[in-house]
Amino acid sequence: MTTQVEPTPKTLTSAKVAPVTSHVCHWLTPILYPLGRRVVMPLYFRKLKVTGQENIPKTGPVILAPTHRSRWDGMVIPYAAGKPETGRDLRYMVSADEVKGLQGWFIRRMGGFPVNTRHPGISSLRHGVELLRNGEALVMFPEGNIYQDGQIHPLKPGMARIALQVESGKPGTDLAIVPISIRYSELLPHWRCEAAVRIGTPLKVADYCTKSAKKSALLLTNDLETAMRKLDKENVLS
């Protein structure tokens, strides 16, 4: 899953475009979550360690902001932070290329919706804002693409802009952004490798609504990147 969004607050509200929708299929998720947790993940990974789940808010809007190292991240995140662990359904901004065929059928029914990572559509961004205003948990990958060099890459400002629009549009929303580090024992995850997920302390978006939109977005993006770098260094495979 990849998410690279760089909207401005104005673009999310002004244009008339076909809406993007998403939903969680409540007869399918009780099948797929146990299948992934008890069969797929234990078979593929020799060890999968998760720490910091208590940092995910149980209620209210939240953005989960993981590092992006592999397409396996799309299964690791539900394993670490999905409904069986946190009691919350997850929504995902997903690269439009991935929402095709059989894979796309499952993604759409697990809460995913497409975004064009090169030219983000207003309707996709608007839907992300709508989900957060409705108190949902939304997964976005702030680096924008998969990077397999084990390093944190500069974050795209789009996540911060969306978050600030949600909070400033309705003060008191209490939107939080949770940094998450995903590490694998190999740069290219393979059969029976190890994985570790470390979930960090949330950043409160309301703390960044005191300056201009541009300055607030820059400050929030920088602080999130700093938090992710620190978290990634602390995320050890042992």
C-alpha cells in the first residue's frame, strides 16, 4: 500500500467530483482476521513481535502512520493494530494500482479505498477527511512509497494537511497521529524471516493549529518524521 498525498485545504472542498466511498464488510472481516493472524502470518514469518499497542486510542479519529518497507506491511498493520487487537476497524488509503482484480475486491471490503499516488484525486482526499471527521482509524503511509533500504525517507506533507483540515474544521475533534515502525530481518522480506512492529506515542494535531496552515503543516510533518526516526531506531528484532 502506498499513499502520497499533497492536497491544500482549499482543494478538498471546492471541486465537484464523483465521490469515493469505502466500507468494512462485517461478514468477511471475522473470517480474514483470524485466517491472517493464525495461519498466514505464523506460517510466513518465523517471528513477529508487536509492542506499543496501548498507544492506539480506543475511540475517536486517529491516523496510523507506519513506515513502508514491503507490500507485507498491508497485512502486518491489521495483525498489529486491527480489530482483534484494538477493537477498531481500520480504513486504508491504497494505491489505485492495488485496488484491481481479486486483490482489489478484498481490499475494498476490508476498508480500503484508492488514491492516485502521482496525481491524488480530490474525491479520495475528501473521503479521508470525511472518515476522520466520523471518528474512524485511517492508515496512511507518510513516506509515500515503499523504501527497502531500511531508512526513514522525508515525509510527504499531505498527511499533515489533511489532519490539520480535520482538526481546524471542527476544533475539539482530538485527532491523533500514531507513528509506527515496521522492520524486517531482511531488507526484502522472505519466507521465515522475522518482523517487528513498534507503535509510538500519538501526536495531538490540535497542538499544531496555532500557526498558519503552511507553517503548521511543516511543523507537524517535521515532528512526525523525528518521532518515526526515533521509533525506528528503538525497534529491534530480538
